[in-house]
Amino acid sequence: MGEIRSTLDIIMEKAKGVQVTEEDKAAFMRREVEGKIRGILQRHLDGILDTEQLQSEMEAFGGERQEVAAAALRRECLERMVLEGDNHGLLNILSRVSRFDTKPVEKLLLRYREELETKRSHREALLGEYLKRQGISGSSVISNLKADPEWTRYSAETRDRFHQELAGLD
């Protein structure tokens, strides 16, 4: 009867020849810190941590990890920005915790929101005219942009362009 080996024994045997480079260690550390930052940021946005507690959590990272954490926090905040919603909390974190100049972000938000609103008004008018031509009219008729493939495509493309420009600000 053969010997029963534990999972740890099997892993240790297979890992004998594996060497971890400095690049690998840095990548592991970066992924670990980024994961912690996502969790800390989510707890803040959920109201579990206030801004001071978030700042304390950030300061708890030491040395090189603190630099990685600061960059990850900026990147995570910028990735979570939305055109149709409230970004006040994210902008607050960027300015107070990350010491990041939010003016370019705010200008970009304003520009894209205005662009979306202009296109939305134009698209709603076009859909309203289409409905009238189909014999559908009245004060209770409202164009449903969410069901309009053209609007869905345009708004998705606009959000993608917005996030690409935001990534360039980091």
C-alpha cells in the first residue's frame, strides 16, 4: 500500500524548482495592495469608514507599499467615476486623501455630461418625431432611450472615451 501524501507535501515537491524573482515579488505585492485598497475604498463608500479612517488606513501602508497604495487609490477612484451619478465622494477622496488636483477631472466630467445631455435631447426629439409619424402621440408619451440601440451605443462609447481620458489624468 502506497504512502498517502498531504496536499502540502505535493505542493512543496512541485515548488522545489520554482524561483521567485524580484519582479514576481513586486507584482504579488502590488496585487495584494490593490486588493486591499479596493476593499478600503468600498468600505468608505458604503459608509463604514469615514475620511479620517480612510486616511489612517492609507498611512498604515509603509514605504514602497504606501506609494503603490496611493497610486491604486487614485486609479480606483478615477475608474469608479460615472457620468450619470454623484462623484462627490470620489472627488473628496482624490483631493483630501490622495492630494490629487481634481479640477481637470471636474472639467472633464462637465464636458462629457454636457455632451451627453445635448445628444440625449436631440435623440429624444428624433424618437418623439418617429413616434408621431407612427401615429403615437400625446402628453403621456415619453421616448424610452434605454430601449434605443443608437442611444445605448452612443452613451457606451461616450463613457469609454471619458474613462480613457480619465486614465490619462492619473
